[in-house]
Amino acid sequence: MTTSSDFAAYIASLPRVLAGAAALFRDGEGRVLLVEPNYREGWALPGGTIESDDGETPRQGARRETAEEIGLDRELGRLLAVDWVHGTGRPPLVSYLYDGGVLGEDEFKTIRLQEEELLSWRLVPREELTEYLPGALGRRVLACLDVLADGSGTAELENGHRVS
């Protein structure tokens, strides 16, 4: 007979995976909203860690993080991509990226940055995205823009590359 302590030990022995979620917001010209974190180099999308221990889903995490980081609490659109990103010195990360939609000028004026984590925000055209978002994140965002442009289904990615 399995006891609850046996089950807890079994669960504790399983591999760990980190999970994050973000939203892809654009303006009418197709530029992507990026944020500049103060806790690391480079730029990112509004988003962050899914509070899965508290029962939060990826979609809920993306919406919560967006509201916390930039002050926009909006219903998110469809799932654009799921990316499995291998880690160096950390467990693998599964990243969910949702369509935040096209924002109007009035909505951009309401952005309020979370000062504890963010320095600034900017709109970046597609051709400059990989300068701001190197590696898997840049490839992930480009794949999502392709999904939006061609109307295809959710992109399955590994390290930002499409899985065939």
C-alpha cells in the first residue's frame, strides 16, 4: 500500500521544469512592445514565471505578469507558441507566448512600469527584434509574428526553432 509520504517522496524525485508565460503586444505598424528589466542585461516581453505551486495556469500567469509589469490587465488572445528552452545551470524552461493584440495610442499612454523590475519600454520593428532579443527569445518572437501573419496554429518550438 502506498502512503502519502511515499507519494510525496516520489513527486520530489521527479525532474523539475521551470515555466514562464508572456504576452506579445504590437502597435498598428506591427512593432513589438519590449520591456527593459533592471535585474539583468537585455530586453524582454512583458511576462514572467508562472506561479504553478499556487495553481496558476500559463494564461493566468501571462495576464498577471502583464498587469504587474506594465499596468495593462487585458484578456489575452490565443496561444501563439510553446517553446522548450534547454538550460545551462538551471532546469529547462517551458515558455508560453500569448497574443496580447494590437494596442492603440491611448492604451500605450496608460502603461505604468513596475519600478521594482523594469527600467523602460519601447516599440521595436521586426527587423530589429533580434538585436534586442538574442537567442531563443528572439527566434520565439519571430515565430509568433509568423503565426500571426500566416494564420497558422500554435508553433511548437525548441530553443526558439520550429519543430517539424
